[in-house]
Amino acid sequence: MKYIFSSFSIILALFIFSACSGSKPEPSATKSNFSPKSHEVTLVESFSTDEILVRATGKGSDFDSATNDSKLASLWFAIEGGENRIISTPEERKKFSKFSSEFYKNSDKYITKSSKVQGKRTEGKTTFVTKNYRLNVRLLREDLIAKGVAKELDEIAEEIDYPVISILPAEKDSSDFQFSSDVVFNFLGERNFEAEVVSKISSSGETVKKYMMMSGDVDPSYLLALSTGSDVYIALKPNITERVKNGKHFKKASISLKAFYTATNRLIASETGHSREIETSSSDVLLEEATNDAVDKLLSKIERKWKKAIEDGRYFQIVLKSNFKNASSGLNSLLRENCKKVNRKAGQTVFSFVAQCPMKNSLEVFEMISENYEGEGAVFREFDSNSVLILKIGYTEDDDIIIE
């Protein structure tokens, strides 16, 4: 028995020695090690498509761990939490889970500036710390693309079929419109949107204006938007306020942005941006700051609404002119057979329709109509551009239509 006990003791001692002398394994870089515990983050300002400023509150067992968690939370917001998050689909989130620890461990790489502590509180054994962080979103997106997690912006635009956007003044004779519209135009271009700044109706747009006025639509901004044939239009209203304090001139800028579906003139999103109030003689820097703040938020709303519109069916403004008695009713029946919703305004020889259809653009709508029309005469296209289509039904393309 003594021999057996002695042997067992030796084996046990060797096992303990081996376990103690072996190198201690490093903790695996799992999601629980590095992902933020808190998701309390708000967007403070968008400086451009490259950088944003966020306010993040982190939580932890002490001040240092809560501060570190606030950094991770700011990164989470840019990647998958904010309105303009880089990844959003289940597939992208699944891919990101394989690299999340790597990104969160290197959060300092994407934080270009951090503020002093903006707030601190304790609830029981948990400490909360709030700080502001300026993030390099462009670099973050590039690294996510390199890992195969996110897609290139032009690839996303091609998949979603982004809307064509026109930028219009909300009021006539706005002295600050041109500068603000250029900021919006450049921002949209960076995000791979096709955009156009419009302040007056072009010669080709006069055709649209003429027939829309005959059908009863006379709102100047709406006619201006329709003349461009865009899918969405944004109306800008910039404003500069100025005050004198201790003999110094201080200025502050604000801007109102409203987005409408061009075909229906229905408001789909609105945002207001504000700048800081600073002592300056120039308004441009302030206008750029206010505009960037608003357009980033507005664009995320437009993207969400447009994705839904693609799924449910896009709206088209269709104008018909014809001398034939049954042309309007024939087109109305055809649209109702092939589209979800159809609203018609009837005149004598000029008719307007707003239809929600599964087609991608007005050219496809025209092809559907011309291939299926069975009434008198034939269908001819006079104008088409994205969401606007003007048709004529007659015996020949040169038939004169008596406008009534």
C-alpha cells in the first residue's frame, strides 16, 4: 500500500509541476474581449464623407475600462450602428464577426481626435464615461473593403440603382444657394449619386413645364424638378445670422434641406443643419459646416426610402397628349394592369398620370406601354428621363395635337 501511494504521489506531483511550468495560453481575441459593452452613441456632426464626430458613452468597472469602451462604441457606431453605417446586411455582419476583434483592438487607428471627458457617472458598480470622437470613416471603409466585409460604393450604387437627384433653391434669389448647392453636389458625388444643380428650367425642360401646367400642376419648384427628370429633388434654404458682441461680428449658418419624390412631389425626408457661431467676415466655412451636417443625415433617409421604393415599385409621372377620344382611358387601363397604383388627372387632350410601377426607369415604362397598347393610333415618346415620361398617341409621330 505504501508503494502504491508513493507512486501515485509522484505521478500527481509530476502532473502539477508540468501544468505549472507550461506557458500560460493567451486569451483568444473573441468578440467578448473587444466588442463594446455600450451602444450609447449619437452623431454630433459630419465634416464630410470622410470624417464624422460622435459622442459615445462607455461603461466598465472603473474609469479606464469605461473610457476604453466609449472608444469601441464610437467605432461600432461607424461600422454597424449609425444611420450611415458601413455594413448593414446580415451577410456583411457575419463576415465582420470574423474580424471584429482586430478592428476594435486597433480603434485608435481610426480615431483622429478625442475630446476631454464630457460626462461621468456611477451606477452601482458600473462607471459610465462620455467623450467625443472624430472618426476617419474613409479609412475604416477602405479596411473593411480590403477584408471583403464591405462593398465599394460604386458597387452598392449599381446594385441598389441609386436615384438621380436634382438640387434646387427652396426660395428665389437666395444669395447663398450656389455655394450650399455645390457642397451638397460634391457630397452626393462622393457617395456615388448622380446629381445636378438646377436653378432654372432648361430648353428641353420647357416641354415638361408646358404640358404639366396644362394638366394643372403649377408649383414652380415642382415644375423645375420635373424639368430635370430626376427621381428625387432636394430643396435648399440656407440662412446666415449675424450679431455684434463687444465690437466683434459673429456669424452662424443654418440650412434646411427637404427631399421629395419628383414624380409625386411628396416629401420623403427633411433635415436642418447648424454651424458653430464664430467671429468671421466670410460665410462660406459656416455654410459648408451646416450643409455637411444636414446632408449626411438626409442622405441616409433617402437611401432607406429609395430601397423600399425599389422593392415596392417606383413612382412615375406620365403625361399623355392625344386627340383620340379613348386614348386616356386606354392608357389608364393599361397602367392599372401593369402597375400597383395609378392616379389620373384628365383634361381634353392632355392627361397626367402618377403610377407606381415595377419598371426601373421611364424608358422601360414606355416600352411596356408601346408593346401593349391596343387602341387607335400608335404610342410615340416625346420625352423621358428617369421618373418623367411624356407620350403622344397619334397616327404618326408628326401628328399635330390640338391642346385643350
